[in-house]
Amino acid sequence: MLFPGFEQKRVAGEGAEINLRIGGKGPALLLLHGYPQTHAMWHRIAPKLAEDFTVVCADLRGYGDSGKPATTPDHAPYAFRAMAADMAKAMATLGFDQFFLAGHDRGARVSHRLTLDHQARVKKVALMDIVPTLHLYENIDQQVATGYYHWFWLIQPAPFPEKMIGSDPEFYLRKKTGHWSGSSFKFDDAAMAEYLRCFKEETIHASCEDYRAAATIDLVHDRADRDANKRVTCPMLVLWGSKGLMGKAYDVLGAWRDRVSGSLEGHAVNSGHFLPEEAPDETYAAMLKFFKA
């Protein structure tokens, strides 16, 4: 119902089986979702993008119906590097040596890592409502810590956050998504049902591991890239919600300037955090213009 004409597939990633939907025609475009959602978040724009692209909407490892491998003490199985490797392998399995890439929230962070680790694979990348992970951790204040409190709560040792979220996962998910979206926005009922269906015990744990990795091993990778002056080489588009915290707390475009050696452009969208769902027409238009230029 959410993706008419799309085919559902499960393909091998680099250590986790990846659930995805694929549809359309033209150059390949991979879309990656954020926390605490699934690939269903693209339902308002993926069918329109499929008129010009072969669109792949994938669940990240640990989320949705994708695999949830066992973790390790260093959280490496849930590092952005591992998630990016999954997507590079999945796209190769589908027959796409090169592709366009867009990510929102955690998916944007995976996209950033994918463009660094697999530079020859990504032709252009669009990142939505994030600043670089290392930049956020090194430039935190009370406003950001209050709005993004989960960055510091989910990283607490297991099973503390898992137990608390698991006591009423529907309340938590609805509260969290409502907190980030515009005050008048209502999620599509079918999409919300998918988020709730997938937000179960193993997903809650895996998503906590995602954030634990971001506060540890991902920062090691990011600092190594900074020391080596490793930058994104493909053209980058950065979008953020004008009503969201990122745009209020940071110079979003400025935060990316020293991370990119290719072209960089971006602007705010009249939206809260969930651009593809809250402002689908504006987000679609910006993506189409960028990827077809």
C-alpha cells in the first residue's frame, strides 16, 4: 500500500541480511531512513522519484526487517562503517556498481560514512537534518543536549535503556517522533503502524547499539578521517528542517564545508525533523533538481 509497484526483496549485506523495496526506472537511487523508523518513511516521495530513478528503499541493519547481528564490546557490528558496508554490498548484489544516495537522520550518517569508505560507488549524496557526528559531539550545549537527550541516554550500558523503552515501546516511539515533528503534523497511519510493528525488543537493543557505536568506535573512525584530511569527493546536498533543532542550534551547511572536497549546496525546508514526510513536495523537488542536474 505504501509503495505501489515496488518489489520487496531480501539481499545479503556485509554481515547482515538487508530488507528493501525496489521500483522505478533509470539510474539507481538508494534511500536510507533514520531512528526510530524504517524504510517506510520514504513512502511519500519514493513513488514520485521512481519516475526518474530505480529507487531502493532499505532497512538499515538493526532496524525494520533487516538482520540484527549480535553485538560486541566495542559495538563495531553497529558502527556506521558496518552499516555502510551492508548497503554497498546490497547495491552490488542488485547490480548497481554506482548509485545516487540520500539519507535522513541515522541513514544520513550511514550515507556520510558510505561516501568516505566507498567513494567510487556514490555519484552524489543528499543528507537530511544532520551535522557531522563528530561536530555534534564536539559542539554540544544545553539546547542540543535537551532536544537530543537520547544521544546520551541510549548509550548507557545495556540493558538500562532497553528495559525502560521496552516497558512501553509504543508510548516511547509516538512520544519521540511527535517531539521531533512540527506541532500540526500527523504521520500516515500505515507508516506509523510499520514503525510500531518493527519496534520490538531486538530492534530496541540494536538501535541502542547504533548510538553506543556512534559515541565510541564511530568517533575513532571520524577522527582518523579528520587527521588524514579525508573528505567526501562527490557532490553533496544538505537539507534541514527550518522548524527543527539542527537548523536552530548549528550552521548546518557550514558544519559540512571542511568535510567535502567536491561541490556543496543546501538549504532549509519548511519542516520539522522528518522532511520526507512533513514536507514531501519540497523535499522531492530539491532531490530531483540535485540528482538530475
